[in-house]
Amino acid sequence: MEILGKILGSGARVKIMRLFLLNSKSGFSKKDIVKRSRVSSSIAGKEIKLLSSLDFIKKHNINWFFNPLFKYGKEFERLLIGSETLDNKIIADTFKKVGRVKLLLVSGIFIKNKDTRIDLLIVGDKMKKNKIEEGIHKLEAEIGTELVYAIFDTKEFIYRLNMYDKLVRDILDFPHKIIFQAKELSTQALKKS
């Protein structure tokens, strides 16, 4: 993200462009853009003006939409969406202070797989829901789309794992990437269940 921000002149621009590329059929008001991209209103206004002048976005009524006729749409999609979404350290750091995280796993948008049920799984104890949601919103702003996520306390996760819960099995049996895993939830324990 940092490299793309430098190349494209602004991290805020990258966030806003990703928002429109990943939600190409959706319209957003300026207020929505500010909220979803987590940029200030004044910066969003400047970026909207620039992207509009380049025909990247078009206004219809009060909402802005990605312009499907934008000349370089496919190229920007490959660059901004096809590139590495987020560094593992950034993801791990985002959830460092939300409680005692035992397992942090990504799938879906993070590994460029649209056929998964969730994008993020967090397992742990004494978790602070508001801190987790804050972290989720931060990642959503960086990526440009809403995340589908699941949160379990450790006992519930182990119970579901041992009961062959469909959601847990779908997460573990399909492509995913483990960002952090505590010893008590070792790979062997996850594989045996």
C-alpha cells in the first residue's frame, strides 16, 4: 500500500480507487467515501475532484460510481486489486491489542479467493469487540471493501472444531493463510480434528 501510495501520489487516492474498483456497481456519497476510506472530508473532496476529472468516477444524482468506460480500468484493477492486499505484519499489528489472540487466519480477499465464506478468522480470549471492530474498519479502509469475519473464543472454537462444525471446517479445509497461531492451537491439532 505504501509503495502504491507513493507511485500514485497519495495513500488516500489508493484507498478511494480500491473502494470503487472493488464495488464497481455501487454508488457512494462523499460522506460514504470518507467513512469507508477513513480519510478526511477535505482530502476525499480533492481526490474525488481529481478522479472525476480523469473520468475514473462519474456522478449520478448524489452518488459517485466507478466509470466502467474508464480507459485504464483493467490496468488499475490488476495493479490495485491484483497486488498484495496487505502485509501480514500490518494485519497482525491491527489485532495485537484486542485481547489474547490465539489464532489469526485470513482467506477470501486477502488471498484473492472469491470462493471462501470468510475473509478473516480471529480466535482468542478476553477479546474486546469494539477494538476488533475498529481494526476491521481500518483494514476495510485499506482494502476498499467490507470484510466478512468470524470471532470465536478459544473454547468455542475448539468445541466447533471437534464437532466438525461446517463453518469452521469450510474455513480450515479451503485455502487460507495463518497470520498468527498460538502453540495450544498448533497446526497438528487443527489438522487432526
